[in-house]
Amino acid sequence: MSIKIYNTLTRKKETFTPIEPGKVNMYVCGPTVYNYIHIGNARPAIVFDTVRRYFEYRGYDVKYVLNFTDVDDKLIKSANELGEEVPDVANRFIDAYLEDVGALGVKEAVHHPRVTENMDEIIEFIQTLIDKGHAYAAEGDVYFRTRSFDEYGKLSHQSIDELRTGARIQVGEKKEDPLDFTLWKEAKPNEIAWESPWGSGRPGWHIECSTMAKKYLGDTIDIHAGGQDLTFPHHENEIAQSEAGNGETFARYWMHNGYINIENEKMSKSLGNFVLAHDLVKHHDPQVIRFFMLSVQYRHPINFSDALLRGAKNSFDRIRNAYENIQHRKKTSLDLKQDTEWLEKIQQFEQQFIREMDDDFNTANAIAVIFDVTKEANVYLQSEQTSLEVLNAFEKTLHEFVQVLGLELEEETELLDDEVDRLIQERNQARKDRNFERADQIRDDLKARNIILEDTPQGTRWKRG
């Protein structure tokens, strides 16, 4: 069996063939870190984390890169409103992002590159585009010459003439053509800026991802992913820049997740239905939120409401209850002879789960398979005598399936005060021993359990988050 991916570029499902056998290079567009993320941002974080997990389940080594845009107009505006420096705002909301998606079961990327840490490479990439005639400087700005790339529009499936209609040069822009887009922006007074061959300024949005994808994954990558809203112009412009600059195919497979609606309406600040993930994880079980997000195939739109979330909780509780019942029954189960019929049935579920996930990561159908497993497990549990081998097989299968989806069936119990104190003592000793990796791990583990540490001259204090 092989994995099939719906490729936005070709508008069809294609059998996944990696550039290098057994390895997947995957770049996902991350957030602009000027505020807490909303649930629309949380969906791609969950979806593509699940894609990554499934590739790993199927034996692939995944190099997963998700960037942070830590300087742009929104960040500068936010910093000015808060009376803070741009890096301070960015750092705070990067930490908040990692905390929020971590609560939702999202694993950290192999690399989390930031724009501000890759400025030299961005400037070098822009210069390459200028040298090749694909970009031009204009009074402190630099623009990409869109018509110089013959295949522009191939991702969004629009012709250059269609895109030309309605395009305008805005006041203050120095473009040769309305379709040209910004690679470098001249700095305004009192703005954060970097020196470049074209003057003091900062990069445009699109060039950042082209540069960081090249630096961390190479000229050609296996998968580029993000929200549907990024297809045009962001990803379209990335293709143009990268392929014009590198002379190679940029990404072989393009994946985009669908939108989220709130109570059947598009989420927007003007409608007052803007839901922050930061608030959501405080009031709902993050595992249930993730389960809900995966209950619809990733390319389809998903409707969010409190009622639907309650329904997801009831559904997930059914799976959890079946798992707990299996574990309870194991305590009194006999070590009977092998029950071939039940073991074969469980094995068939494993094959069915793989078939559904192989089909463009159809988590909705994969969850249906999990419900079939729980249904059969509940039937088996009604037997007067049960085989420990069969119960172990049910338990292992359910555990593996939900782990692929980034879910956990065993609810974590709250740490007791004595346990927290013991871990803090262990962390203090690790720091004395200069075992900073262990000390950081304890801190991160406690943070994941809502225990916040504060190191003071008088010692380490802690509180529940």
C-alpha cells in the first residue's frame, strides 16, 4: 500500500514518492507572531502534525520545518500599541504559540526558523533574483518581476491575464507592473530595520519562506503545506521566487487545509466570532479539541460550535471508556489459548486504518475505524471468558491508532504538591551538575502539566497555571 496525497498543484491525488527513499522533507507555513493564534491557525498545526505522525508511523524519517514570521507590519503595529520592542512581542507570542499547540498535542518541529535569524540569507536570495533579471530595486524597495516567471499562476490555476484584471499600483509603490510583488521594503522612520544593498529595510512576506525552505530543506522539497488562504498569493509567489532563483522545482506536493466556520459563519473580528486557541484550551479538554479537528477530512471546511465540541467529547469519551474497560478486564482475564478469529479481525482493522490514512490522510474515516474497533471490543468484553492475548491486541491497536492522530487515551492526573517539589529538587541538582538538558526537560514537562516555575535569588517558586 502507498500513500496518496491530493496535490493542489495538479488538483488530483497522486502517489507519494519521496525525493530520498524513506525520508520526507516537509515545510509548513507558521504564524505571524503578533498575537495569540485563533482556531483557524490551530487547524493546520493539528492537521500537518498528524500528517507528520502518520509518515513516521509508516516508517519515514520526517524533517519537519515550521517557521515564525517575527517581523512584519502587524508586529510593528502591535509593538507600537503595547509600547514594546518588536522582538519582545514576537518572543512572547512564539512562546504562547508553542504552549497552545503543545497543549493540543502538536510536536515541536525539527526546526522553527525565524525571519530575523535568517536576514543574511534573505538578502542573498533577493540579490540572486536581481542578478538573474527576475527582480529590480526601486528607490529603496525591491520587487519581483512577476511576468519574468512564465508559469506564474500554476498553483492557484489562474492565468496572468486573469490576475492582471483589477490589479493596481498603490500610492507609494514604485512597481514596473501592477502584478509585481515586494521582496524588500524600505524602512519608515523609527521602524525596526536591517541594512541591505538597497538601503535600510526589511523583507516582504513571501521571500521569507522561500529562503528558509531552501536553507533548511534544500532547493526542492517533498511537501509544502499551509492553510487554504495561503494558496494565493503567498504560495504562488513562493513558487515564482524559488523556481526563478534556484532553477529547480520548489515543492513536489502542495497540501492545503480547509477553512473553519463558527456557527456556520466565516470567522472574522467584525462578526465578533473570533475564537482564540489560547482561550479554548483553558475551557475545554485539548484532546477533545484535537479529536474534533480531525473528525473532518483536512481539505474540507469544518464548522465549529460549542454543541459540536460537546458531541466530540461524548464520542471521544466512548473510545476512552472502551480502552479503560479493556484495561480493567485484563486484571481478571485468563491466559487462554490463542483466539485466532478475534486476532484476525483486529488485524483487519489495522489494514483498514492504514487504507483510510493512505487515502490523503482521511482522519474522518480513520476515526470511523477506531469506533469499529471499540464496538467490537465492547462485544468481546461481554464474553464470559476473555483471552489476555486478544485484550492486549485490542489495547495495543486502539493505543496505536489514537497515537497516530496525536491523541492520548489515558488522562493525566494532576501532580501532587510533593511530586512537584521532588521534580524541582531534581531540576536544581541537574543544574548544579550542569546537566542543562535534563533541567530544561523537567521545566518543560512541568509546564505541560500547567506548573509554572519562577527562578528567584531565594530559590525556585512554582504555581499552577
